[in-house]
Amino acid sequence: MSDVREVTLEELRHLVSERALSGETMLLNMGPQHPSTHGVLRLLLELDGEIVVNCIPDIGFLHTGVEKNMEAKTYQKAEVMTDRLDYLYNIGNNLVYSMAVEKLVNLDVPPRAQAIRVILTELSRIASHLIWLGTSALDLAAMSVFLYGMREREYILDIFELVSGQRMMTTYVRPGGLWRDVPVEFEDAVRNFLKIMPKRLDEYEALLTKNELFLDRTKGIGIISKEDCLAYGLSGPILRAAGMAYDLRKARPYSGYEQYDFDIPTQTDSDIYARYLVRVEEMRQSLRIIRQALDTLPFGPVRSNNYKFVPPPRSEIGTSMEALIHHFKLWTEGFSAPKEYVHAAVESPRGELGVYLEGDGGPKPLRVHYRTPTFVNLQALPLLTRGHFVADVVGIIGSIDIVLGDADR
Amino acid sequence: MLVEWIIKSVVIVLFMTAGFAYVTLYERRLLARMQTRIGPNRAGPFGLLQPVADGIKLIFKEELVPHNADKLIFTLAPVITVIPALIITAVIPWGDTLTIGGTKITLYLTDVNIGILYLMAVTSISVYGITLAGWSSNNKYALLGGLRATAQMISYELALGLSFVGPILIAGSMSLLDIVKAQSSIPFILLQPAGFIIFFLASLAEVNRAPFDMPEAEQELTAGYHVEYSGMKFALFFMAEYIKLIAVAMIGSTLFLGGYQGPFVDQFPILGPVYLFAKVIIWLGVFIWLRATLPRIRYDRLMAFGWKIMFPIALLNVLVTAVVLVLVGG
């Protein structure tokens, strides 16, 4: 442990203002165990009364070494780790990793698999936004919305369980397609959800959108200009609430998003309320995409038939020698990827989720790096919170929609 | 006479403490119902033994005192908070005079002719408990909670006090019994709608209930002033809060909803406590409903609301009431 660098207190003094050193302002440690830091974010707040003079975010309490661990696993096995990153957008994490692998080894994905991927990632987006809606409303003490959001999220998790056998850690999207085709009950389950959800969204809006107390707590708070958003590299609903219609689903369509008709909601106020409106509208747009994808869901295989990279179906193993060999090779050694690097990105509920994947010619990746939206968006927290009340800090953290698993890989 | 007083005092204190336990259950069950949950239903039928289980748990919990806390004040603070809450209901009439076998029993502990002043004086004491708890814990969150509580109470006590003036003027007395009797034909909520609304809002702030629960503000200050308390000391704060909740509901019912008045209460005085009880239940239900629905208002907005809106309206209400009374009463 010789390379642990010791930092003296002197070196950290610049983080707080002169007034904190003289005791004029109060330093308040918020987190890592605090109900409103959404996990284990730690904030060092410098307070003048209840007004935030400075806010220093401190991350790393949920660091699990996922990226490093992935280097020690074959391409298929490493995918299981990706579920654990952004634990509210598991299918999207799978998807972006699979897309990177597909790019690296040139795999085609059948159209049916593409459409199911879209349906599931959009469901995942709604589930994530429901958690965001609930927790950020809970941060402002509107506690019922949280439980209503959880109720609807349950439908989505049931659908995930139906298709993959798991509620959250699905690993359902695989390089080259999907693990298996969706069961017959899938369509009814999704249609049922599509029928219920719009009414429920109206209910949430009835509780919050025109609620005077909610408006009071969200309007004009946590404003960031479009220029600052771009300078900090913020993406997702924060950027769209600042007036820029940037969404990877439109800007660089993947998985066949170009076939579907949907809008990118934007707002111009760039405060907590604008982000709220953007996310609520995004849920409606997601429902629109799911409906279209389900209506036009093509029949056909859900996995590439390139058995060098995709395990052959179980039925063929008993009859085909070649399939047995492929199966054996894939699950013992894995497939080799060229010594190249690729980048793939999807629009996560929080912003741009990118993955950089570098192969070393063997069956294991040389480097996997996730460009996670939470990590980047958290940078703006000091800027957003300065000059606001402590009570608003929790609202602002909620409006960024942080998932600490996403920030600390 | 003394024996009667002692019996009544014991009954009131026991009622309030048992009431506290069951208000927590009522709140948890009703809140659960509103939030598509079930709520505690395991201990006893309908979860009726849940408060007992909670109480036993809290009694056997270790009581921690922070290392640098001011131990005397730290221990004293919950007591200062809970005692005013317990004695507050002494002046509230539960009913009129009941005759059992020739003995007349009054269904109230005492009828002080300055009952309302007593209420205001006693409710003001409990804020000391909260402030001292926040200060003595030697914790920054607790300190912020304590400061908020002080600021909040000062801003609301005035509006609360002024909302009492309407009923006093109409009834022409500061005795709560007289105020209830003056409402035998028409409850004061119809004569004093503005006063009622001010009382309702101010009393929410007074008992630190949502949306005015800033001193606790779980999401911001984790638990505010009682963040360092554990075991029975913690329970005492909760006890004070819920007893005050019942007390405020009782005061509100007495001042504006006709107290123990109701149909046939003249023939059967025993109905008095039943009516009062029903009104208190409804009142508490509204408090719980608000908690389930509304976000918390921000601390500075609460102060602005208290001083800039509630206080002037309360003053105006007093003025209008007085002028109308002079004109009508001649």
C-alpha cells in the first residue's frame, strides 16, 4: 500500500471558503448515510445559516470495481457484471455492452430482437423514471407518490421476470440478440401495462403538477444554463430541460429507434420543475414507442445464427456435432475479439450511457469503460446548489436523478 | 373534591397517553390505506397491539447520550416537551354536568376563567424542549432542527393567539366551558371561517405536522432535533408530538366545532365526550390526510407565510369580528 498518497489538511483548504476556516460558516457533512442522498453520496456543505455557500460532492462509497472485474471475464460472462452498474436501468446496461461487443466482432442482430430490446429498454426507462418521480417527490416530503410509483413499477418488474426469470438483474440482452424469445404471455402483459399506465400518470400529475407547494419547492430552483450544461457535459433530462433537444435515440439511433415516431420533450426553464415536466412527458413518449414497437413486432429468430459468437440453440446440440463444438468452445474458452476498440452509446433515463470496449485479440476484454451519466451529471451539483437552502439541496439532488451504482463503477 | 380532581387528572393523563399510542396506530393504518399499503396488522387483531409492541421495544432500547452533549439539558429536554403536552387538556370540557345517583359530576377537570390564556401559555413552553434538545445534542442537524423549531413557533404563535380572539369575542368569555355553551345553536366555524382556517394552519405548524414539519424534516435534517435521541427519550418526543396533536384537535373542536355539543346532548350529557371524541377523530384524519398528500413547504416560505399573510389576516379578522359585534350587539 505504498502508493497511498497522504493528503494534509492544508491541501484541502481551498475547497472551502475563508469564512469556513474562521468558523463564520458551518461545515455540514451530509451523507454518506443520509436519507436523501439516494444511496451513498456524501456532500460536504458549507452553510451560512441554512444557505449553501459551497457544496463538495464526494463519491466512491459504492465503488465495486465492476469495470476492472470485467477484464478478467470472457465477453459473455462479463455481461453479468453490467446489470449491477445502474441498478435502475439494467436492460440498458446490457444493451449498451452488447452493442459494443456486436460492433467489435461484427455481429448482426435480427429485427425481432431489436424490437424487443426497444420495448424492454423503454419499459426500463419508465421504471427508472417512476423511481425518480417517487424519490424526488419523497425528498420534498410528498410521500404518497413514492408508493404509487412503486406500485406501477411492479408491473414492469413482473414483465422482466416473465421474460428473463429475474426482476432486476436480467442479463436478458446478449451479444447477438437476446437470451431467448419472449414467452406468449409477454404481449398481454405489456398491453395491460400500456392500458393502465396513462391513467396512473395523470394521477401523479394531479398530485404534483399544479400543486402550489410543489411549484413553490421546484420553480426557479437549481437553474443551470444551456451553455453550462454543455460545458459540464451534462446530458439527458437535465440538458433537455435546459432547452436542447438532444437525445441519442434521435441523434444517433440504435436498435431501430428510427422506425418509431416519438417526440423529444424539452423545456426552457432549466429548473427542477422543468426537469420534472420533461421526465413525465418522457414516460408518455416511452409508452408511445412501446405501443408502436409492439404493434409492428416482427416474427423471426431472436439470436444471430453466427455460432462463432452466439451459442447455438439447445435443440441443435443433440443433433449437430458442429453445434456441440460451438457450444463447448463458447462456454469454456469464449470467443476471441480483434485487437480494436469501439464505442457504443445509448440514451439512459439519466443521459448518455456510453461504453468503450477494447479487445486484445483474446477472449477477454483489455479494457471496458463506462461513460455513465450520473458521474458526469454530478459534477454540476456545486454549481446547481450554490446559494440555495439546505431544503433545496435534496430537491436538486433528486432532480439530477443520481444512481450511485452508476457513478461509482 | 380533591379526590374527584385526582381521579379526573389520572383519567385524563391515562387517556392522553393511551390516545398517543393509538393515534400512532391510526395514523399508520390510515396512511397505509391512502398509499395502497396495508400497514401494521400483525400484532393482535387489526394490529391493535402494535403500539404496545413499539412501547416495549423502545423501553428496552439502549439509551445513548452523545459524548459531548450537555447531559442535564439533554435529559431534561424530552421532559420539558412532554409535560406541557400532558397538562394542556386540563381546561378542555369533555361534557356538561352528569348526574349519577344524585351526585353531580362535571365532565371537565376545571373551568378556569382564563382557560384560553392557560392554553397559550402551556403550548408555548414545549418549544423550549425542542430548542434545548437541538442545542444540547451537539449535533449540527439537531441544531438546525432546533433553530427552525424556534423560528417557526414564534411566527405561528401570534397568528394562533389571534385566531383565539374571534371565539372569545363572540362568547364574551375566556372560559372554554362558556365558549362551548355559546355554540349550542351554531358552531363558531360558521361565524368565524377565516379564524378557523388560521387556527387550522397555525395549529399544523404548532404541532410540527406536514406540511410544516420542518424541525424534523426527515429528508433534509434526517430527524432534526431528536436525531441523537434513542430509546424512551426518543419515545417521549413522539409522545409529546402526538399528545399535542390530540390536544390541538380537542382545542380546535372546542373553539370552532362546538366541542361536546351535538344532538340530544342536553338530555344525555354522557353523549358529550362521544361527540368530542368523534370530532377529534375526524380532525386527526384530516391531519393524516394532509401528511399523505402535501410536500413540505420550505422554511423561509413558512416564515414569510406566517408573518406576511397569516398575521395580517388574523389581525383583520379580529378587527372585523369586533366591529360586527359592536354593530350587531349595539
